[in-house]
Amino acid sequence: MRKYSLISIVWVLTLLFMACDPQEMDDYELGQALTEDDVAFSVSPKADQPMW
């Protein structure tokens, strides 16, 4: 019985350390924000699929 409680304690401590430790790199960047010059939208409604 003591063996199983020791194994359970080791599992719990392992899970706690794994949960608190970041598992992937956090050096992501989004880059520059888009401006009005960077994007262009065009809409052309069709007779069989109206926009509204």
C-alpha cells in the first residue's frame, strides 16, 4: 500500500511541474499592424445571391 501512495505522490508532483513549466517557446511576434494601404476589399453582388 505504501508503494502505491509513493507512486501516486510522484505522479502528482510530476503533473504539477509539467503544468507549471511552459512547454513551448513563447517568442512569437505578430509583426506590423496592417494599414489601410495594405488591404483592399471589393464586393460585387450577384443577381442570384444578393448581399442583404
